[in-house]
Amino acid sequence: MERQKQPQIRVGYACINLSIKESFRNFRLSAVQKQDEEKITEVMWHNIRLLKKIIDYNIKHNIYVYRVSSDLIPFCTQPYVKTLYEERVLQNHEMQQYLRDIHSLQEKYQLRLSIHPSQFNVLASPKKEVVNRSIAEINEQTRWSKLLGVSNVVLHIGGSYGNKEEALRRFKANVGYVDCKLISIENDDKTYNAQEVCSLCQDLKLKWVYDYHHCRCHPSPDCAIEELLEIYPPDKYHLSTGTPHYDSRPHAELISKGDYRGLIKLLEKGNILKADVIFEAKLKNKAITAILEPKEQGYWILKGENKE
């Protein structure tokens, strides 16, 4: 029998680049309440410029997968912030060029860009005010994400709130109020396992994200994960290593080679030939080069392995 080829893997990281000595900025709600135009504009401009700098760095260093900070435009649903975003970003020649350049780079290199709205965006919540706020936040973040060429707006389903069946029913009803083109649901480490998320996304025709470490913390006892991957392949993958123990929920500084090999083996079993993987590690982009070496066109291989 012919040996199956190892999957081709593009890897990336989330938000912060530790090799660039700059951070994304934020502002307090008080700046919105005071209508501090200068402060809010300064933060938005800085964040967009920094995002372009990070994208340039990533391409130069063969990193074609990246999670954009969901706080790129802080308090983006506040009416005053939305107005300034329209006037000082979308109608500003320099900022327009930055956004066009980022989108052009995404298209040229087929970058996998994603965002992960905060954990407070919960469509399964029994509280109407939480759901309404979540819908507004998700839709606004999706709107500016499209300008960048983002492929995935990643969400969790939320809690079970004492009745998982009812929570899923609420999620299914409420997800109809968001722009679903980019929505991608991720299995979590406590409530909704990979089998439940895959089944939900298959029913709703949504993308899904498979998190290897979450599956270790909260497994799917009634199925083989490789079967899910083969039947309804995830759009992207997340990989992390637990600390202080491999199955602890907190993320370690680096990804262990054992976990990387474990994901590769799972992909092989699921007949996945190519995969985009976010390394969720505290050392961010440095976690990639700690265990992998670059090939070309965004692909990487474990250090010391055959490059054929």
C-alpha cells in the first residue's frame, strides 16, 4: 500500500508579534463618553498601521496564517466610534491605502486571516440584552474584517445555562441575525465538544474550527475525531499545549513536538491534505520557529524531519 503523504501545514499565531516592539493600543469607554476624537482616532490609526507592519513581517518570515486582534477598532459598536471610523478611517486617504494594501497582500499570498470576537459575545445566552449586544458586535467586526480579507470570524457557542438543548436552540435562532459568511464555530474545552460543534455546523452549513487541545480537555466520547474531519472538514485548526500538565487548560509558552505530531497524525487519519493551523502559545510567533522550519509559500515542517 502506498504511504499517504504527510499533510501540508501552514501555521500562524494570534495577534501579538513578539519580534516587533510595538503593541496594539486601546482606549477606555470614558474616551467615547467624552467624545475624545483625537485619542480615538490616534488609536485606530496606530492599530491599522501596526497590523500592516505585522502582515509584512509575517510574509517576509513565511507566516501566512494570522489572527487579527478583535480590538483593532475598540468599542466598535459605539455610535461615536462608528462615526469616527467612517470619517477618519474609511474616508481618510492614508487609511484607505493601508486597508487596500492589507487586502491586496491577503489575496496575493492567499493569507488565512481570522478574528476571534471576545468571549462575551454569546448567541446562546438566555439574556436578550447579551444576545443583542453580541449580534451587534459580531456584525460590526465582520464588516471591518471583510475590508481586510478575513476568512474566519471564530465564535464559541457559549454555556449550557442548565439546559444544553435549549441553549443550542437559542444559538440556532440567533445566528440567523449575524452575517454568517465568515462565521466559524470552535469546539470549546468545557461545554460543546468537537462532535457537537461539527454536527451543528453541518446542519447550519457553517464553517467550523477544530481545536486539538480543547478536544483533549473536553473529548467527544461517541465518535472518532478523524471521521469528523473526513466527513465535514474544519476550515482551520488551533493547536496548543497545556501547562503545567499537558491536559491543563491554560496555554504553555510553546507547542510541544508531541502535540504537533499528534495533530499531524490525526489529519492523516482524516485524509486532510492541507491545513491552516493557529499556534495558541504565549510566545506567539516565536513558538513557530521553536519547533518548525520553513519550506515555501507559507508551509512549514517539523525541525529535523525529511523535507521531501
